[in-house]
Amino acid sequence: QVQVVESGGGLVQPGGSLRLSCVASGTAFDMNIVVWYRQAQGNQREWIATRLRAGAYNYADSVKGRLAVSIDNAKNGGILQMNNLHLEDTAVYYCKATIRTRKYWGEGTQVTVNS
């Protein structure tokens, strides 16, 4: 059974950085697309970044220039490097992985930006 697990969240001060990862297990196939979302308390889940194994990527305007998304070939996962974090980046961050034609969600990792 395929599982996707996010990690790397935590408490960080404004202006700080975090590196989130998302790893797929239970499959012999590569993660072809990794998509990151976040959901702040009381808000709907919002898309923030997409990365294809083939190289294409895209970011939401709210995070452009501060986040970098990549695929970790060694671990069959994705990485979301977050820099210059703002208070409004506080949210649960989710990874959605496409493996072959199926999509798998992780359970999320909490990121809290607070001084």
C-alpha cells in the first residue's frame, strides 16, 4: 500500500527557513509529480507549488520567490524549501504525489511562524 508522509514542519521565527520533505513508500514506481498545498486554520486548502519530474514547476503568487520545490530522486519524494517565512505562512502543509496515474495525499505537517 502506497503511503506518503510529510516531515520537517515546526516553529520558526519570521524571516526564518524550513525544509519540508514528502516521501512515498510501498511502491516500486517513481513519484512523477509532487504538489504542495497548505491549509491555515479556518481557511480552505490552497495550492502553493507543483513540480514535475520532467522539470516543469509553478508557484502560487503568494509564495513566489520564497519557496523552491524539487523532487528528491534518492528518496522518491519531494522537497519544499521555504525561506523568508511570514506569519501568514502558518498552516498545515500537505503533499500530493502522483505515482503512475494515481494521486496520494499525506497527512500534513504543521508549520508555525511566530516570534
